Amino acid sequence: QKEVEQDPGPLSVPEGAIVSLNCTYSNSAFQYFMWYRQYSRKGPELLMYTYSSGNKEDGRFTAQVDKSSKYISLFIRDSQPSDSATYLCAMRAVSGSRLTFGEGTQLTVNP
Amino acid sequence: EAGVVQSPRYKIIEKKQPVAFWCNPISGHNTLYWYLQNLGQGPELLIRYENEEAVDDSQLPKDRFSAERLKGVDSTLKIQPAELGDSAVYLCASSLESAGGSDTQYFGPGTRLTVL
């Protein structure tokens, strides 16, 4: 069983839709949770960063962490065609810097 | 501020040939990472350097892969000999390690390797 599970999609939504992306994990030592966005033929770029449980909002993006359920989510409001990309969840424990990534969800926002 | 630079961007070689990838991290970043990303998968760590020291190379296939980070700045990842299964994107990332442990990793565009 993988430490981090992520639905690979693909996910296709109309412009303006609310998008929900999710990951589950099994390692209770994970404390730092991230979402990366990766455009085709580019490297991943950090989108959201959350420590421990709770919510964090940045513009149209909201990240949620529920450590009791070992479940994290990324919500995108008013989705735009420019949001079309692969979204990777990543997480790591407090000690050390090894990031464990999900396999990524491919999102297409149709105009 | 310049980002992480990688070269070449694309490389096609025949199996059993050697290949090398180069990475220049963001200026001032003391930690450098090499990741392997297969198609449709998330990146997987190959090796992590803190300055010149390789502090995590447990996932590096040492029979054919090697890496170095001389002078604690840029780094080279080498494969010799390459196998068909090595076809993937090789990503380099860098970060500024901090006491709070909240370092952010910045990724380069990657080198896409095709082994024929």
C-alpha cells in the first residue's frame, strides 16, 4: 500500500466550477502538507502549504487538512482554463525533509 | 531571482550508453534534491544533499546511478549504463533548510530522458 493515495483522474470541469482534489495517507508522522501544481513539461510549483490540521485560504484556493482522518483536500473556486494542470499532494514528517508525493490528479477546465 | 536551472531539457540515448544531467540551484539554497518522475506518477526522491554532503541516498540505485555536488552549489546526476526503464523525467529541486523545518522546495523544469 502506498503511503499517499491520490485519485489520478482525469478530472474535467466547466469554467467557473468548484473543484475538489483529495489525498489520503497512512503515515501518522506527516505534519507538513503541500499542494503542487505541475503544468505540462514543467516542474512542480508550490501552490499551498499547511502545517498540521486546519484550513488555509489563498485567493481562489483553499487547503484543508484533517489529521484525524488522514485526509487532505484542495478546493479551487471559480476555476479557470489556466488552472488546467496536474495537481500533486505532498507531505512530510516534522523531522527530515523527504517529501512523499501522491501520483497527481490531472485537471482540465473547459472554457 | 533565477529559478532552478537544469540541462539538458531533453536527452535521447541508446541503452547501455552513459548520460549525465546538470542542475544549478537557486542562489543561497543549501539543500539540493534529485527526483525521478515517471509518467503519470509523482516525483520520487533519489538523493538529497545538504551542502556537499549526501544525507539521503537510500533510494539511489547505486549500481548504475551516481551523483555529486562539488563545492555545495551545482550538481550532476549520472547514469551508466542506461537501461530502457530509466526513461523518465529527472527533476532537480533546491531549498533553504531552516530550523523550523518548513523549507519549501523549488523545482527545475526537469530533464526528459528517453532510452531507446
